[in-house]
Amino acid sequence: MSQRQGSASPNTSHARGLWIAFFGPDGVGKSAVIDALQQRLGAAFTGFLRFHFRPRFGKGDLDRAAVTCPHAQSPRGTLISICKLLYWLLDCWIGHFAVCITARRRRGLVVFDRYLPDILVDPLRYRLPAGAMRLAMRLTKLAPQPDLYVLLDASAETVQTRKQEISPTESQRQRFAYLAMFAALPNGLVINADRPREEVVQQVTTAICSFRIAGPGKQKALLRAGFRSS
């Protein structure tokens, strides 16, 4: 978890904070975009909190080693996986009350690099067996929900030029799975990440600022009006 203080810009000084979760396969650029957002939006929010997948009871895990072989380990047993899923759900709720609610109230920005629904797209990364996936689908619906989900969408070819930690076939499968998941989300934003990194960062920054300024009453209308496909 990291935090950066900054004074709010004039046009967002009275806007509430936001909780945003980023999704996309390894190599699509999530970490680089989040790093850039911390620099660009530091003055628009009163703080910046960053987590990976789950809040770890509000403590974060930025010191964790990077995952270089996401599918190297075999799935756990079904019973252990069920316990893991329940533990993760508990962690999400405790982190939500301990960190997210307070940060948003204080006009801070909370960013997740992956979040609990990611287990539905790439269960092997989380060592989940097929026998635990029905429960996984139910539990992800019970988890606290971010204000905005952001998918960095890129072709399998683009992803493979950046990282080769999974096969081209798996990159393609994950892309379609993420798009299907976001098609069902009422607050999902899909960003074309095939473009140069600077363009992607600029579009994400603009989208977040527009979403925040719109306020809770207009955000859904903004998404319905085509914001999703920006």
C-alpha cells in the first residue's frame, strides 16, 4: 500500500474520493498506468492508496515479489480452496471498512491492480480447482464493489510482445473472458490498450476525472452514454 498526499485541484476540491479496480492480462500495462496515475492525479485527491488483488486487511502488499510464472503451481484441493475463497471475501470486507470507505470520504483515490472477480477469468493463477468455481462466482457478487472497473484491453499479439508469461492462446482466452465480464458490469470502462502507453494513460486520466466530477447521480448515465467504450 502506498499513499501520496496532495492538494485538490479547484474543479475537484469538493468531489468525493474514488475506488477503482484495474483488470487485464499480464503485459497489458496495468502497473505502468497505475504508476502514471499516481503522479498525474496526486494533486486532485487527498491521498493515493494502492493494493494488489485484495487489501490484506488494509495493510497492502507492495513489497510482494512480482509473479513471473502465474500458472506454475497446480490447483489446491477443493476444501482448501473454499476456505481460501471465504478468507479472501472476509479480507475484502474488512479492508473495505478499514480503508476504502474512509479514503473515499476524505476524497482519496483507492486503486486495485486486479480485484476479487479476477479469479473468474484466471482461476489457475489463484490455484482454484474447477470444483470451487461455482462458489467463487457467488462470493465475488457478495464482495464490496468498486466505484469503477477499468479494463485495459489489448490484442493477444500486443500482450505477447510485452510479456510471454502465458501462451498466446491463453492471452486470447483471457481477453475474451475479460470482455465478457465487463459486458455484464454496470460500471465498467474498457480502454483500448493497443495504443502507445502515453495515450492510454491520458485517456484513463481523463475518464477518471470526468467520472469523478459527474458525481454519483450522473455516473451511470455517463457510462450508458458510451463512456464504457472510450
